[in-house]
Amino acid sequence: MDNNSGPFYFDLTLFTDQGALRYLFFTLCLLLYAAIVSGNIVIIVTICLERSLHQPMYIFISCLSVNSLYGSAGFFPRFMVDLLSDTHLISRPACFTQMYVIYTYASYELTILSVMAYDRYVAICQPLHYQNKMTSRVVCGLVAFVWCYPVCTIFFCLYLSIRLPLCGNQLPRVFCTNWPVVQLSCVETTLNNVAVFFVTITTVFLPLIFVLYSYLCILLVCRRSSDEFRGKALQTCLPHIVTFVNYSITLFCEVSLSRYKADEINPFVVVVLSLEFLIIPPIMNPLVYGLNLPQIRGMILCKTKELIVDYRRRQGVEHAPIHIEGTAVERVSWFRFLGINISEDLSWSHHTAVVVKAARQRLFFLRRLRRFGMDSRILTNFYRCTIESTLTGSITAWYGSCTALDRRALQRVTMGNVTVNEKAVKLTMIETSGSDEINSSATTSMT
């Protein structure tokens, strides 16, 4: 079929003129999108940075968060633009691209939940074989399957829809979906129906059946086990159960909605049911896994610090500690932020001491390299890359407020001479434009 035999634009007809309320809806969607992005990024970064969480279950949880970011990116930006726009036309390529992203997101979610159910099944029903079955190679293979299989199946279905000649351009949705486009076809769509039926069976119902079977086996094992074992099994499975039930309900609403004509249902109901699986799972997953799994919750909380800046003359009053989920937040006198050590007295003495110590340690290695007879150009590059960068890191933010004592400490490091193969690397302090800033330079001179 000719790809050009049809409209180049689709009209999303469920958008209505909301007047000034459009700005309120846009703000709410923006806040919701920001919450989804920040919550899922926290989960991903926590799992990536903490080595104790480099286990199959947490790797799959991070995949779930990545998929939430992927699906949200395919929906929210375009949806927020449509909220502020007077016309709601979307080009044919953009429409099918959005379809592809949203449908692969939906398929990824179910396949990831199925793999997570298998992981819990092995961990609870076959604990002695868990390390042998869930090896790094197996986990990589499962992750590859999770991402590759939906790509092929969804692409095949959308390819069949792309090649259809269309006799209209109105889609009764707030985002592009496949079935309303197929209904606009001017020719028979039996092949499309068969393909969609096959993909629905393999990407929706088979994973659902597998998850239910896994939890049936887990339930039978827990029935014969002790109360302590049941408690641990429930603790590790509860977040997955909540996520699975939540996503299954929202996906069922979307699948059921696609089989009804939009003019037979209240538009508000259509919008709510169609948006559930795009909004609720991405915002719920970080809450479910971040708050219910003690390993992730503990890692998130241990990164939270309290720094009190108090300039009152009388500081005898003890500040009440802050608690998050019943755990007291650690109170510190300084913390490192964007490469700068900020103290509770807002002075730079601690930061200067840290910088001087790091620079002296690197100077020791520079002397050792010189003793081994390294070329002076190599030593100069080493100095510039490791010592000068340490001394001048974020210098405009802190050097101007340093005390005379702090500057003398820096001066003792930067004014030293390191002799290298009859050449010297001489560091000087340069004052520019009326403000004191370190501008260390390495100069070589023949002795």
C-alpha cells in the first residue's frame, strides 16, 4: 500500500477548550512529570551507586524505573503541549512514534514484572539453587529478552497499521493509539486484527498467567513453611504484588476501552481510563519500592544529612532532630556539595584543609615520578591534571572569602618548586581584576 494514501495529520478530538483552566492542568501535569522523573531517578541512582544492591531483584527494579522514565517521556511532553495549544493536530510520523513508545512501554512493564516474578519464585521455592540459576549471564539474558521481544512484536503490529490507507483523521483520544487508527482504514483489516490478537496474547496474557503461576507456587511453599519464613517472603514479594495488581488493573481499563466506540462513553471516563496506565504505575513504583523495601529505603535515608547554620549569639538551645520514617537524620558539621565542602559556620577553613591535603598527596606522587626519571612534559601534565585542578576546583565560589590563614596554607603548597630533570615547575599566585584568585601556572626553566 502507498504510505501517502491518507491524511498526514491526525486530530485528537478529546481535547476541549478549557479556557484559563488549561494553565492549571499544565502545572499539575508538569509537577506530576517532575515527581515521576525525580522519584525514578532516585531509585536508579541508589541502585547503581550502592554495590550491595547489585543483585538480580534490584537490577530488575532499576529496569522498571528506566521503563517508567521511557513511557513518561513518550507521553507527558506532547500531552502538556496539547493542553496549551488551541489546535491538537499531530503528524502521522509523530503519531506512530508515540504509539510505538507507549506500546513498548506497556509491553516492557509486563515482561519486567514477569522476570521479577521468576526471580522471586527461584529465591523462595528454590533458595539453594538461586546463586546457580540467577547468575550474571542469566540476568543479562533476561534483561536483553525484556527489551528486545516487545520491540519486534510492537514494530510488526505498527508496520501493518502504517501501510493502511486511511479515510479519516479524527482520533477520539488524548494520545495516539493503534485501534482508532485501524478503524479509519478504507480496506479490510483482518490481518491487523490477527496480529494484534497474537501480540496481546504473547505480551499481555502469557506474562499475566506466568506471574499468577509463580505466586501460586510461592503460596504453596509458604503454606508449608514457618511463620518467620512467611513474613520474609511477604516482605520481599509485597512490593511486586502491589505493582503487578496496580498495573494489571490500569492496563485492563485501557484494553477494554479500545474495544468500545468513543461516542458511546462519557469523554471524561475515556480520558481517565486511558491515562491510568501512563500515570499511576510510574508514580507508584518509586513509592512502592522506595518505601517498602528496607534495603532501598535505608540507602536513600543514609544519604540524607542535616546541617544547621545558626548565627545567634546564644546557641544553648538544642535543635530537635529530624526523623524520616522513624529514623533520625544524621546531623553533620559539614557536607560536600558539587565538589565544595560547606561548613556549618559558612567558612572555608575545612574546604581549604581538604584541598591542601589532597594537593600535598599528589605532590608526593609527583616527586616519586621525578625520582623515576620521567620526562618533564609528563610531569607538567601530571601537575596540571591532578594538582592544579584540585586547587582551582570551583575557585570563584570560595577563594574570595578565604581568611588570611587559609590563603597562607594554599600559598605554601602553590609556591613550592619541584625540580624535574634540570627543570622546575614553579607555581605562583596571581591577583587579577582586584580579587584574589588562584591562577596557578606551571613554568619550566633550565637550571
